Amino acid sequence: PIIMTQSRFTHREHLKYPFEERGLQFGDGIYEVIRIYHGTYYLFEEHVDRLFRSADAIKLKLPFNKEELKKLLLELLSRNEMKTDGKLYLQATRGSAPRDHIFPGEDVLPNIYAYVQDLPRNLDSLTNGVKTITQRDVRWENCYIKSLNLLPNVLAKQEAKENSCYEAILHKDGTVTECSSSNVYLVKDGKIFTHPAKNNILHGCVRMAVERFAKKHNIPFIEQAFQVSDMSSADEIFLTSSTSEILPIIQVDNTVVNDGKPGDITRQLQTAYEKDAKIHQTI
Ligand code: PLP
């Protein structure tokens, strides 16, 4: 496979960094994951905008502007002759330099790479829903930055897996923020509730799309955090992310949601998503 590194293209095997690399040693970097359907990026502008917001937030100067990056990423698709459903992963770190917490000098350029790979849609989960556990959100206050520091997210997701669940719903003192790698929503009396897009959650690109679909279908989209205790009386609960799309949640810890069946509003949003992303094979 061909990858993009800095602003060039090369074979994956040729990508080599010295072991003193700031992404590896400090998690000093940012990333993006973009969904690909039929060889086309979905929510492309939103992801590119967020990458630049993350870069600004950590004072990382990217060596291209948004238009230049979009051109490179489109070329990456064509060089790989990508025609299927997949994902792009891109990361940018503060570069390779002797280990020191202080930023390296201006002469040290960011290390950047991006690759695309196949990722079929998980039709089983999309159709039947997934189970979740709740976990304390022990992350820092700036989760709106899509940073490489994912240890709390990794541990939360692993805990979910060890409990035969798909995701961990995170909460701070009982207030639900988001999941380990997705945003989460509660439906009650025909209204969608989700944590406001503040600094302590990632502003999901699919979340932006869900807000747009809700407005179009006259479903109230209320940015108001809900509590772990609210979930036992929820009509529906669902999560969103670029890799997972819009997934019904049918269980939270030991509580079954909506008799274990995906709800009507979740289904309506899934249909809107498939239409928006021009997906041929619908669920
Ligand atoms: N929240 C977290 C912590 C994530 O890691 C992700 C993405 O993987 C999301 C939310 C969803 O973001 P997006 O919809 O842009 O994929």
C-alpha cells in the first residue's frame, strides 16, 4: 500500500523514524479517522477542519493548508485505487528530536503519515445493536483535541471488551460525557439528548451530521448532558463515530434498553445517514 508521509507518497515499508519521536515518547501529536464509502471520503470537510483545530490547540504547525491537504488525501485514494468501504488514518506529531518536554526548534518538522485501508460496515451491529458498560471518565479537560494520548480510552474499551461489550459509556460524577471512541445520545419522549460540544468531549463529525439529520426531520436535538441514572428509563440510546456510524445501544451494564430492540428514532437517523453517505447496500 502507498502511504502519504509529510507531503509525499511512498511505500509503507519505507516509513522509518528514529526512536526518539515525540508521538511515541509523549503522545505529542494529533490524528484523524475519516470514513470512506465506495472509495469516497465521507464528512471530508468536517474532518479536515477538526484536524486543523486540533493542530492549533497543541500549537503544531502543519506544513500544508486545508486545500493542499485535501488534494494530498484525494491523491492517496487514487494511488491506492481505493473503490471499497474503508477508512483513512492520519497522524501528525511534533517530530523526531532528543527527548525533552520543551518543544523542539523550528527546524524540527512534524512527522506526518496517512494511509487508507478496507473497513466493511458492521451490518450485524447496525441492525441488532450493541451492549455497553459504564465507566468513570478519568480523562483530561481538553478532549475536544483529537490527541494521541488515548490510554484512558484504551483501558475503558478493553474493560468493555472483557465484559463482552462493544463500548464503555464514560461519566464524570454520574454525568455522561461520551464513549471511549464515540459520542452517545439518549432519546426520551421523541427528543434526542447529548452532552454539549464543550471542551471535555470530542466534537464528532457524525455528531454534526446527526444534528443536521435531526433538524431536517424535526426531531429536537438538545445539547444537554444526561445522567447515568437517566439511562434506565430511556426510550432509546445510541452512539456515533466514523467507524461505527450510528449504532443502537440495547444494553447498559445490566439494564436492557427498549426491550433490547433498536428504537424508531435511531432507525430514522441510520436511514438518513445511509442516504447522506450515498451508501448502496442499506441495513
Ligand atoms: N469521541 C471519541 C472519544 C472518539 O474517539 C471519536 C472518534 O473515534 C468520536 C467521539 C466520534 O467522532 P467522529 O464522529 O468524528 O468519528
